[in-house]
Amino acid sequence: MAQVQQQAMELPFYTDDGSAVIEAPRHLLAALRRSAVSTDQPKGLVLLSGPPSVYRLGLCAAVDRALAGEPVLYLAGANVFDPFLVGRLARASRVAPAHVLQQIHVSRAFTCHQMVRLVTDCLPSALRTYEARCVILAGPLDTLYDQLVPEPEATRLFRAMAEALQHMAEQGIQLLCVTTLAPSESGGRSRFVAALRAQARRAIDLCEAEDGLWLQEEGGFEPRRWMIPRPLWNRL
Amino acid sequence: MVVWLLCEDGRRLRAVDPYVPTCYLAAPTPILHHASRLLRRASCRIDTREVERYELGGLCPIPVLEISVYAPSQFSSLTQLLIRSCPDAQFFHVDVSLPQRYFYDRQLFPLIHCEADLTAEGQIQSIQALESPWDTDYGLPPLTIMELSLDSSSPNPNHGGRGALIMRINGDERLLEGDDADVIQRLNQLLVREDPDILLTDWGDSYLLPRLMTLADRLRLPLVLNRDPHRPIGARKPHSYFSYGRILSHAGARTLSGRLHLDRHNSFALAEVGLAGLIEQARVTKVDLQQMARTTTGTGITSMQLETACRDGLLIPYRKQEPESFKSALELLQTDQGGLVFAPIAGYHEQVGELDFSSMYPSIMVRFNISPETVNCRCCRDEPAARVPEIGHHTCRRCQGLVPRTLAPLLEKRVRYKKLMAAAAQTAARAVLDQRQTALKWLLVVSFGYLGYKNARFGRIEAHEAVTAYSRDILLQAKEVAERQGYRMLHAIVDSLWLVKSGAVRADYDGLAQAITEQTGLSIGVEGLYRWIGFFPSRVNPLMPVPNQFVGLFDHGGMKIRGIEIRRSDAPFLVKRAQAEVLRCLSEAGTLAELRTQIPQALEIVRTYRRYLHEGRATIEELAIAKSLTKEPQAYRHQTLSMIAAQELLARGVHLQAGDTIHYIMTDADAACPSDRVRAVAGIDGAWSYDVSAYDNLLLKAALVLLMPLDVTPALLNASTDPARRTTQGSINGESASL
Amino acid sequence: MGRTLATFTQLVQQEIDLWSRYRRALRREDQQALDVLFAAARHHASAGAYLARETPFEVMLLSMLIEQQKHVVMLQQKVIILETRMLHDSTQGVAS
Ligand SMILES: [Zn+2]
């Protein structure tokens, strides 16, 4: 079982012109690191947005850091977390799954008030408690789309959260913000994603295509693209 | 606060209680100053003072500003203003409905028997309860009930097919006919003459009252629905909104002052527990009757917790903000589980006993002291007895939590009702007691959900996890005790077990229940002994047995039926009736061997129904399929049958929203043109026909689920119930088929 | 607040989906055998859920083995009964 997955991980990654193989990473996690979705190098806020598969990718990034021996804080705002994916990735890397699972610390928020409280108050102290430098925010905006919360209040809460994230980014904390696009009913709240994007040091968009998942980053010297082939992704 | 009193001499009095609601605010001094400045501009008297109060689970009190508002009618707008102007302050006690606050503070409840001192102007000097919400032998005030409905067979007048207005009072029934002005004037006369306390309607919220109000408005006639002439009729439009990826919808509401309007078609409580149950819920929860009828049961249990908090002087936070504590992904894997469900051993079994833990989740909360502030308390971290099984949490051994304090009397009251029920001699009295105990059961059922509900005032995910962890351990203990005594477990769902042991009789099962109760400390009882019970597999995959899908014949002759067509709202009446008749036929068998001998007779019933269908004799009522819209009708992407029917209604100008139930008939389910496939029931007038083979299919499926475990294959069923084949004459008897 | 993690029954379904190409290339009779195995995994979903392992497939394999083992024992018992009956019949035959 582990053998099969290990092989799957060794598929090469292609650039968008289809010809050149970018440095043939050993497996997906390495690819993620290369695409700076998960990175131990530059600090700050990285935004990864796209269809719901971004959550799986975000979790891969968390596993990657945990495999490297780092404690990771995972803030679940969209009620998604898949420990079985963690288990498979750990096995593929020949590490005891329980060991990796213990390195990832999860807290779930079910309302925007909880989410904002989590980011502004609980996160700074948790970073100290677990001596962590790496945070995955999975769906930080989802709870803010709740129409039971009036838009002005949601906007105020969003600002408080964005401010806290900015502060932590400046402190050298690695923040990977994983979010889907705003639902069509969200009205003025659809601006939140754009605001996070403006604030992020890097913004990566995920697109799903027949052949695989394309990661695309605007800005910098030139736009960059990476691909995760479909056969590999489907086996994750 | 306006209070309506029904005096001993029969007068209905409008009294005013000079009630002063309070709220609290915690903030740094500059914000407090800002708030005080705002309050000075208010048009009513407002007192403020600095006090200290505890939060739930707080170790030391926090300083807060207490704000007393001398005009209850301005309380809501004032607090809203404060919340908008001081977004960084913490507010307490601001969003609890004022009637509820009034009931808590004065220790009263809806329809209470009380004693009041009034001034000549009708101001309340003092008001005192003469009974407790925990009394079980209370009487009701002599309320006058007027019923209003439409003379129509339409499943929903909003979807078409309206009739004349019918009024019923004291067993007297009148049809209000004539032109619109006549109807309004006749109704006004009746309302003035009879002066009802309760207006009980069918479709009053969404159709009847709005329609009457529009008519009266257009004709410039008064409409004296309200007893209190100073107040307008409370109106809420039907609406739906987007919340956490789901569309939630609310039917509209029309609420009255000085009189209660209850709509039988817009009340979960009325439908489930009747008027006696609704009143029971209002008494213990202190939620106003008109609200209790229309709200979720969760509002009731929340209100009870709020009262406990108020009584204990605790602050009620405006927004719950505490997220889950961080736990490792490995811990999450262990804790994020529900109750245990053991897949049943499919097929029919003999001599089975069912044991149920009574109110398992709330009992666990009370017995193991599970509450938001008691889970993972600081004081009992190292006590082995405080440990929750299997997961890392513990609960407090020193202080009883808010949730157990709230639930304990409720559990206890339900037990008393059940005892009274067992002892009740008259059927009518027993029925009322049953409605009341069921009303309490619903409150207890939702109490668990509210421990983990995202917007619950006193919810916390760790408390929710602790309850399910205990439930898993307790169910396994029960299984172990039963297996030690030689029983085999056929099926188990969270708090119920189906067990079998050859030769075991009632006394053996009672003994087993006793042993389990002693072992677990939670009360379990014998729900019943089945002569036989059949557990049915999934329709999609016959290899997979499905929990909670069974039919059992109790030793006293009654049947327990779960998950099959009879219990499903979307099955056509004809299919339900056919299934009921097959079941009645099977119920004549006392053993598995006898069950098999009933097969020919069961097949004959199926054939009779099929023939009835094929001869084109089925009626609209027998064929109508009811489906609830899970999305806004405009949002459906696939052409499902219910969506086609919804489109038809929309095209006729009917307003539909998610949550509405629509009724339709399959006319030609495979037709190329979607609009030919179904017809909405409300739109049928004149000629219509139905899709014989589509209904035939439903009929066969409903029979097959029962007969397949007796080795009747689909092919065998189809061949042996062929409606074309001539046999002895069978007939459908509607009366004998009703269960 | 709703469960966050997939239930064991959902995990079995995911596993079935993962093996769908494998299943497609099996003969009809072998497909039926495979379906029975996965049904066995789902039949013991309560035990799988209670264990809460991060690698659920091995739990499913063990559930399949349990059903196999029960089947073996059942067949053994049938054989014993048949053997006893045959022995009985043959000795009776001699006696008469
Ligand atoms: Zn304690």
C-alpha cells in the first residue's frame, strides 16, 4: 500500500509549456514546497484560493511542515479536516502517521465571532504554547459569509482579523491562508478575498483542469505556473 | 410590560407592569464614557451603576456597567444603538426577549395561575405565582378557542384551490359566505361577540390572516383580530437566507396582542405534541405561547438555560466567541465521533427484545455533570474519576454545571408524567399526559444538539464530545452485560439495543435491564418484546443493512415501524395503504414459520392494488406525492420531478421558497418534455391521468422491502401479482387499511 | 456544529470508489465477491469508528476477515453435522 503511493508520488511535474520538467521533484510535497504553497523560506502571508480542492492542498502543506519536524497550527473555519489524508501522506513518506498527526494542532471555529477570536486572541498564545511558526488558516472567510451576521459587523470583524494576520506576518510567522472563492450570495462580502489578496505577500490561484491542478501566481517578475497531474492528485 | 389577565369572574384585563429591564456592558473607561453620553440623550429614564458580575465559568467577577431602562418598549432600540456605537465593548443580557426576561424576573410563566394587585388604572402593584412550572396536576384557564379554516381540499391554499371561510367555536360551525365585505363584517361580529382567547387556524400565517388583512384594507373596513386596540398585528414575511452554505427559510407569521394566534400548519410543536404539549413547553421554558408555537424546540431549551443563568446572577454574553481549544489531529480523530450504531443482522428474527435508555444524552449530561463550564475545568484535572472514557477530557467533580442544573428537573418531571400515565384510568387523561411528556421529551432531545450548536449560548464542542464519548462507552457496557447473560445483539442505535436469546421471557429482559442500569448508572427499560422483527437492507445495495429500517410485531399485538414507506411523508397514500394492508396480513403470524404461510395472502393484496391502479381508478388524494423543496426553486439545476412541479406553480404566479412542501402527481414520468412528466395537485382541474407504471413501480418496491427477506424475489413478486391474471375477487377496503 | 471528519461508512464508500477500476476489470462473479467483502467492512463500521484509526483500510481488511472466519466456522459445523449423520446412517445401515 505504502509502496504504491510512494511510486505515485514520483510522477514528474511539468511546466505549462508541457516540455520542460521543472527540476523533477521527488514527490508532491516537494512540489508544494517548490511552489511556495508550503515553504520554509520566506515568511509572511501566502494566499491560496480556488475551488474546494484548495483545502486538500492546504492540508498537504501542513503535513509537509509537520514531516519536517515543525509543529503546525491548523485553524479550521470551513469545518474541513481530513486526518486520513494526513495518514496516507505520512505513510508515503515512511513516517508513523500518529507522529505526524500529533504535530498538527487543530482548532475549529463555527461562527465568525469564534473565527476572529481564534485569530486575534487564541492564535498568538497557541504559537507560544506549541512553539510553532507555521499556521494554516483553512476557510477563514467562510463563517463571515453568514447572512445572520449583518454586513457592517462582518466587515468590522474581517478588519480585526486581517489586522492580526498582518501583525503576525510581520513577526515572521508563516501564514498560509486557504480559501475558496466567495459564494454568489455574499454581496459586499465578496470583497474580503480581494482584501486578503492585496495584503498577502504571495497570492496563488488554483484552477482545476482535465489534465490536473494548475497553480498560478501573478506578480513578481513574471507570472508563474505549476501543475499537479490529475493521476497523482486522484490518488492522494 | 403589558400583561393580559383572565380574572376569576371571566373578565379579560389588560394590565401594565412597570417592569425595568437591565443590561450590562464591559469596556475600557473611554468607551464607557461614550456609552454614558449616548444614554443621557435617551428620551426615557435610564439609571446606570457600576457593579461586579460573574461570567459562566469565570473564576473572578468582572466590573460591568449595569444599565436599567425604565421604558421596556425602548430597551431593544437603545441596546441596538449601543451595540452599533461601541463595537469594541462586550455586551450582556441585551438580546434575551423581554417577555422571557419578565417571566424569569417575576418568576411567572405563560398561562400561570397567579394573584395580582392592580390599581384602578390597571397598573400592577404586585404579581405572585400560585403554582410552580414543575407541577404536574395543573389545570388550564377556561380559554375560548375559535377555529378558522378554508372549505377546500387543496393541500396548501397558497398553491391554489381556495374555498370559503369556515369558523368553528364550541362545536358550532359556520360557513362565512357572500362578498368580501360581508365576510369581513361577519367575522368582525363573531370576534366581538365570542371574544376568543385563541384563534386556531389552518394556514393563518401564510394565507388566511394576510388575505383577510389585505381585503379589509382594500375595503377600508376594520378587522378586529387583535384584542388590544393599541397595538398593530405582528407581521413577519416569509423569508429565507443563506447561512453556512445552506438556505434556511421561515414561513411568515401573524401574531396578535391580547389574543393568541396559532397556525396548525406553521407549528412544529402543535403538530408533534398538540395544544396540551405546547402549553407544557411554554410553562417550563417561559417562552410566550405564540412564539413557542412557531420557533424551534431549541429556543425553548435555550430559554431554560438563560433562566438558570439569570437566577444565578450570571452574565449572558451577547455573542458567543469562545472557539474550540487546540487539540492535536490525533485527538480530533478520537473525539470527533457520534454515538455508536451497529448495523442490524438483516432479515426476520423471532423472540426479540428491545431495550432503550431513557433520555440517554440528557441523563449523561446530568449524571456526569457535562456543561460548557465543567468540561476540562481547572480544579479536577488530575482526578481519575473525572475522566471521560476514551478521550482526553474530564468534567468537574465539585460544582454542578449550568446545563445539568437546567436539565435535572426536566428529566425528573418527565419521569413523574410517565408514572402518572401508567396509573391513569381514563384514556383522555392519559392522552393529555402523553402529550405533555412528549413535549418534555422534545426539549430533552434538542438539549444535546444545543451543547454543540454553533450559535448556542451555552454550547461548547468539548462538552458535546464528552457526551458522545460517554454514550459509546455506556452502549458497549450494555452490550457486554447482555452478552455475558447469553444474549445476542441484533442491532443497536446509540441508546437502543435489539437482543435475542432463545427462551427468554419478559422477566429475563426486565432482569437484564436491571443489571445494565446497575452497571452503568443510567436507567434502561424494556421497550417491548417482539414476536418477530424484520430488519431491511438498503434499497440501493441489498448487501448493506441500514440502521433504523425495520418492522416488528410486539407481543401485545402492536407494531413498531421505522424507515419504510408508511413512515415516509413523500410516499403516495395508495402505496402507504397497500403496505399497511400487507403488514396487517403479516401481523397475523406469530412466528417465522407462520410468517411464510402468510405470503400468498400478502401477494393477493399487492395484486388487488395493482389491478386498482391499472384500471385507472386511483384518485388524486391517493396518488399525490409530497416533497419539501430543499433549495430555492430557481436554484435547482436538475429537472427532478418535484422541481418540474414547482416550476408549474411558479408559472401560475404562486410564491415558493425553500422549505415549502409541494404536492404533485406523476403523469408520465419518462416523457421527453419535462412539463408532461408531472402535474402539481393544486393546479389540477378538469381532465387528468396518471402514470400507471411509475406508481406500479412504487407499489412493488413497497411490497418487496417486506417480502424480500422471505425469499420473494422481484421477478417472483411481479409475476405472482400480475394484475392482468384473473383470480378470486379482492377489494380495497380503505377503512381496514388505516393503521 | 456538525461532524468534521468522514464517518467510517463514508470511508468505506471512498475506498470502494478508489477500487472501482479494479472492480470493473474483474469477472462478474469476482465483482460479487468483492462487493460482499466491502459489505462486511461496512457491517462492522461501528467497531471501525470506535477504533478511530488514521489508516482505515487495514481496519476494513480485518472486518472482511472476521466475516470470512465466521463463514469458515459455519461451514465446518455443517461438515461436522453431515459427517455425523453419514456415520450414523452407515452404522445404522450395518445394524439393520
Ligand atoms: Zn472541577
